[in-house]
Amino acid sequence: MTHRSPPARRPAPRIGVARALSKLGFASRTAAAALVQAGRVSVNGRPIADPESSVVLGRDRITVDGKVIEAAARRYLMLNKPRGLVTTARDEQGRDTVYACLPEAERAWLAPVGRLDKASEGLLLFTNDTAWADRLLDPAHHVPKTYHVQIDRVADEALLAQLRAGVNVEEGVALAASRVELLRHGEKTSWLEIVLTEGKNRHIRRMLDACDIGVQRLVRIAIGPVKLGDLPKGAVRELTAAERESLCAKQKSQEQKP
């Protein structure tokens, strides 16, 4: 009988220390790099100055201001983002950001999962679990995002069909929605439900602008099976275990498709 040698164990992956601090949920990668450059980070007792200095998570001892950094408890939050806030930690123009809605003690630990532009409202997720966020944002997973959009005209079937088929927003660039339905309309405006599975920057606004249609309100009401529900404007709450699992299940189902 031929005896096979056990497969060689792969060496533990090495990553930059700033990225390691981000993966541990201590700070964003940018904030972690600033800590390193300020001389506040040591690895195995040795101060370092380069954010790209490599470490092995779980093996190397990383400290900030002398305190050992261990993996933070994973947090998963949803925010009902109000209109007028920008989705960034710091804004060069001094505008109010979504972090104003988060508990102050947790602001450095959490990062938004994707974005909503300043004029848009609704469901925005935050987490310190970077791997989970990366999977959710991966275009290959096609996690649907559902929006309710008020436009400045009464929509007819021709418009809905055009948005489903795709709109040329610039030369060589066409954008489409996975699903578009008319929710209701008044004398001069309509509310549409628009579902995207691969959203580009300002996807809906660019589509409608190319059709010479103005957007009066744009509210994201769901990401995959997770719904905004009746969460008040500007309020934050933890995702339930069932909600987290439903998003993970959505990711896994997409990964298993041929």
C-alpha cells in the first residue's frame, strides 16, 4: 500500500498591520495607518512606523499605546439614514456625516457597508466585521437592494419598461434596474419601487436623469431580505441574529450558483 504524505500546511497569511487592526475591528484602515505613522503601534514589543509592516493575525502581538489589541466583538447595525448626511467618517467640506447618528463610543469601531449619497435616505448597514461586509458588497453575490423613489412625473408603462431594459447614461455606459414597479401616483408625481442587484455609483439618479426625470425622494427600504421597517429616522439598532443569518444565507446561495 502506498502511503501518501499529509499535505503541506500552508503558511499563515501575512497582512499589513493597518489592515490587521481593521480586521480586528479596532479602527478603519485609514485611522489605523494614522496610528502607526504617529508611532503609537508596536508589534511584538517593537515600535513600527510603516502601516504595511506585515503581521500574522493570531500569532503576532499588536499593541496600541501599550494596550494589546484583540478581536472586538462583532457588531452589525442598521441605521435609518436621514437626508442631508454624507456617508463618510470625516468630510473635508465639514458636512454632517452618518456617524453623528451612532453612539459616540462606537464610532471608531464601525464602518458603513456601502453608501447612500447625501440626498438619499433609508437603510444603511454598519459593521466591524470586514470579511462579512466584503462578501455583502461583492458584485458577484448580486444581493438585491430595494428602493422607493418619488419622481416628478406620472409614470407610464413605457417608462417602466425603459428602466427595466436599460438606459444609456453616457456613451458606452448603460444602466438598468432588475425590477421596476409603480407603487402609486398623484396628479404630477409617482412613487416607484426599484430593485438593483448590481448598483453603480448614483445608479438610480443617473438612470432617471438620462430620461429627463427628477428625483424628489430616494429611500432604500431593504438589503436582501433585511427590511428597514418602522425604524425611526436617524435611529440605530442591532441586526437580529435571524437578519444576519438571512444575509449570510443569501450570500451562500449566490456563491453556490454555477
